[in-house]
Amino acid sequence: PTVPKAEVDVNNVGPRKYNCTERFVSKKFDNEALLPKCHYRSKKILYDHHGHVIYERQPTKEMVPNLDFVNKHKLHQRSHPADWFNAFFPMNRKRQDNPNTFCITNLTSWINLKAILSNAGPLGSSYPSFTLLSIRETMQ
């Protein structure tokens, strides 16, 4: 919405907003995903003879969890939130992972490196009280 002139800063500093007539249309989300197979009448989820849910590829218009990722990290609906956090932000990189894979140890070393390069710490001129972060402090 357009900001009235009375509300605009005296020196005309700051963003000026206007009423625009543009419309942004995003295309519909159509995708296939592995979803639990349901009985065609009762819509109950079907299980195999071992008690595991039967999955099949179905078209979906909604975002659904990636079951390969969930199974790889041994997650389920009743998993502790810390387990979900560790799945997305692992503490260490595994040997077979890409060297550029995100992990908390790489993040901690990057933060400390940026602080040293910006001249922080006891030997630097800015932020002399800065101490290097530990992994635990980064997690907090």
C-alpha cells in the first residue's frame, strides 16, 4: 500500500511503497510420491504380512516427506525432535558424504574463521573479548 506523505520521513529517507497492480501466479504443484497404499473402500492403510506399511507411487498435489530420507535416518512420527534436528544438521560429516556436506563442525570452524579474519579476539583490534566458539555453543 502507498504510504501517506505525512507518515514518510521528513528527509524522504526509507522505502517508499506504492500500490502495484502486478499479479504473480505460480504453477500448480504436481508430483509423484511414495504414499501409503489405502483400501479402495474403507481408505484404511494396508499392511503386508510382516506388519509394515505398503507404499506405492501416487500422484500428489501436496508436499509429502521424502521416505528415502526418513528411512535412511531411521525416523518416524514418534521420533524425538533432536533426532530430526540431527538428521538435517548432522554433527560430523560421514566419510562417504560429499566434502561440501553441511555439518555442525564445519559450521563452527567457518564461524571461527570469519571471526579471526574480521580481526576479532585477543590479538585483534575489534571485539578483543571474543573467544573461539565450541561445537556445543554453536548447537545452542
